Amino acid sequence: MSRVLVETGLRKKTNYFHCPDGYSYHFNRFMRGGRVSLRCIYYNTSKRCMARASCDREGSSFRPGVEHRHRCFKSNYFVLARRFRTAVINECKCRESASLSLKSIYHRVRRRMNVPPEAAALWRFVTLRPSMQRARSSTLPPIPHTLSELATVLEDERYAFFTRTLDGTDSIFLGKFGQTRVRSRVLIFISRRLMDYMSRTKDVMSDGTFSSVPAALDCAQVWTILALRRHHTLPLVRVLMQSKLEACYSVALSALKAAVPAFKPRTVMCDFEPAQHNAWESTYPDIKVSGCLFHSSKAIAGHAKSIGLAVPIRDNEEVDSLVRSMCALALLPSKKLVKGIEALADRCLAQGHWWLLKPMFEYIRDTWCIPSRRKMFSVYKCPHRTSNACESCNSTLRSAVRQKHPNVWSFLFALLDLEDIVYLDICTLNAGLNPSRKRKASALANDDVIAGLTEDLEEGHVTIDEFLRRASRRIQNVYDQIMNL
């Protein structure tokens, strides 16, 4: 008869005895004469099986005793199934797996061990899930629901691995700031080495995203401050913000100003959001805040479409040119914005389209020409005219967390990965190399044309109307996409 197979149990000083009859047993006691008494593994379960068996100390001479009274079927895969279960539970306890779903862990271990379907069927995912949840909770703290609760976890030395950089030399958690009761609580994530780089940065961008906000967390957005070097995106700061109030932005920027006093930006490009705009100017009075040409053009063309101008634009080349020229107004200096609108109005009257386009001129006047937005609307001679780098940065974050609204641990591990990548990119740039591909020739040509037109406008070689007419061709792709042309 085959020998009894002994496998180490999940608890200390326990074993499984897999016997030739196809059933599995636990140790019961030593019998007189030295034989080992065994009892069914289902003895202390709801099945209350009283089956007994025995074998000698060498695992041979197996003798069945009391018969099994439960419907437990015999399986030749029991040993492998138990090993599979143990591997799954241990994987749930690994910090590296904290960002994965339980189902992903289950199937990853199953494929790695090459477990046959017959063995995996003995421990289905729905059966293992409660044990997997308990195993994970033994390593990770309870999921926080507020920024203050998350800060308490991150300040605990036991959970320093959530914010320790991948090389183990730094932490990405700067601290918590603001007050929950006035909706100004923020958590700031930046490492010391990125703070050092930030202190030398003069031109930055800022943007927020909601899709990457951790699930079940009372948080309005993930706000990012980034730099662009040789057209390569370098996200430096990530901020979890409780709200989008001006006070919340001010708290975050004031904390950064205190942490990095050498950081004195000259320009910042951000959304057309008064709260963000005011916070930047109040914290850094000498800064120049500008908007994004892409977003302003998108808003203007989108408004034209919403008021029913899509068909006239498609059928009339003059109307098309006028609306497209409105999108190019942001390329003018803020002091010449009113003259630019007047030049377009004169052309509109001369061509007989005033009553058709009057709502568009009123929209430009009431939305973009108000004193609080006029300077921000203009991207004249800005280092960068669009915030496409911000969109790229947000897309990279979404890819890193793998899903919309991930669990908070997945979010933190993604920040660690991205911080390591950004630092590597900075080292690559410092070595005189490019970590990303070069800009397209079309983009470089576009910059040259706009720079040439701007120079001609300053020297008086072209009128404002001619400048707008020619410059509007540089945003043709965005315009056509919105208008479906």
C-alpha cells in the first residue's frame, strides 16, 4: 500500500496526513504500541466527521478505522490544492500585492503555479475570498475615508512603506495642511530630491483630475504641479485636495512655499479657474498666470457650435474665418485684445455677418474680456501655449493606478513608481540626453510660424486683423475637431 504523505499545515505545529484511501486527516494522538491515530480534517467543522485511521511512525502500514460519513469526495489533487491555497493567502499578505484586486491575486497565483482546473476547483475564488480579505487586513490598515484618517496612517511608522521611495532613501509624504472643518485640508506628496529640482524651476503648470482620486476618500481632486523641460513632462508635486476652494489652493501653495523657499516661479499655466488663479497670485505676487490656448479655443468654438453656428461655418468661408480668428485672440497681448475684437467686428460688418455673429462677440466680451480674466486669457510670448503636458501627466497617473478611482493603497504605490520614474528622467536630462522622443516636425514648424507672425505684428508689418487671420490657421486641427469639419 502507498505511503502516507505528510504536509505542513497553515498553523504552527500542524500537519496534513494524506492517506492512500484518498482522504486527509489531522494528527489525533499516539496509540499504545507507537502507532499514530488520525482523525478526519472535517472533525471540527460543520460536517463533524468522526472518521478515524492510523499508521505507523514511518507513514506506512495504513489502517482505516471509523468510516467517513460526509459527502467529501476523494481527490488526487488535495495536496496541490492546499499548497495553492497557502500560496494565495501568503500573496495577499505581501505589500507588493496591496494594489491588486483579490481576484487578480487569485488568478495570478493559479497561473504561476500552473494549478490544474481540478485542483483550483477545490478552492474556488468565492470560497477563498473571506480568508484572502482577512490575510490582507492583517498587513494593511483599514481603508481611510477622510484625508485626516489617511494622514494618520501615513504618519504611523508601521506604514512607512506606503511613502518610502523605491530606493529607500526618502519619503514622498510632505505632510497634512489646512483644516477639515473649513474644507481646506490637503495632503502633499513630494520627495526631497524633487523639492531640490523644484527650487531651480521657474516655469510650471498645474492641473487637477478627479478620475484618479482614491475610492471612498472624501477628496475633490488630485492636483499636480509639473515642469516641462525640453518638452518632457516632469510631475513634481501631487496634492490630494478636500475641495476646489481658493482657500484649499492657498493652503497647498503656502505649504510648498514654506517647504521650498527657493521656489520662485515666473510663470504658471493652469485652468481658467478663478480660485486657482487667485491662489497662485496671492502666494507668489510676481508670477504671471496664463491659461491654455487649447482650452480657450475649445470653449470659443464649442460655444459657436452650441448656438447653432455649425452649419453657417461649414457653408460660408467668411463666417468660418471669423469664428476661427476669435479662437486666435489669445495669441495677442492682453493690451491689444480689445483692438483685436474691434478689428474682427469691422471685418464682420464689412462682410455683412454682424447679426449672425453678434452673440459670439457678446460671449467674447462677457467671458474673456473681463478684467479678472483678460491677462490669463492671453498666451502671448508664454513659454508654452497649451497645457497638453498636464493632460499627458494626468493620463500617466491614470495608467499607473490602472483604473478609475482605485483603492488608496494602489494610488500610493503608483505615486512611488512615478516619483522614481521622474527622478530617473531628471538624471537623464541632466546628462544631456532625452528620455522621450523628439517633438514632431509639424509642431516645431507651427511654433516657428507663430513666432514669425508675432514678430511681424510687433514691427508693424501686419495688421491685427491679418495676424488673427493667419494665426488662426495654426489651430485649425483643434477647431475642425470641435466643429466636426
